[in-house]
Amino acid sequence: MCRNIKTLFNFEPPATDDEVHDAALQFVRKLSGSTRPSKRNAAAFDKAVHEIAASVHRLLGALETDRPPRNREVEAAKAKARSAARFA
């Protein structure tokens, strides 16, 4: 799938609306094969992003876990270290 779509579940603080929207946008871009739709397709594109974002909000609200929430800064530092090791 897209490398730009990040895990949004079980973080403290929880995923923001912007993060959910960005993930939905990346998903629709990947499926449509277009980063920017034509004027003719813009309404369908925007509707799909909105519907997927709403589904993601419902999913994140329904998921349960026994694990403690992850810290965003710690996870970002781990990702940066993995990236540095991969591209060094």
C-alpha cells in the first residue's frame, strides 16, 4: 500500500481530523491513480475522501486494545532511525 499512510490507532494523543483526512486522501489518490482529479471528477474524488475519512473515524472509535497508547514522538524517532539506517 502507500508508504505515506501512517498507523493512526492507539496513539496518545489520538489521531486528528487532519491526519485521518490526509490518510483518506492518499488512499483515494492511490486507487484513482491521480494526485489531482480533473474538474469533471473532482466531486466524486472529494466525496470518496470524505466517506473514507468518516469510515476511518468509525473504525478507530470501534477498535479496542489492551496495549498502552504509543507516544507519537517516540514512534517518529524510531521511524527516523529506521530511515537513516535504510538510506545511509
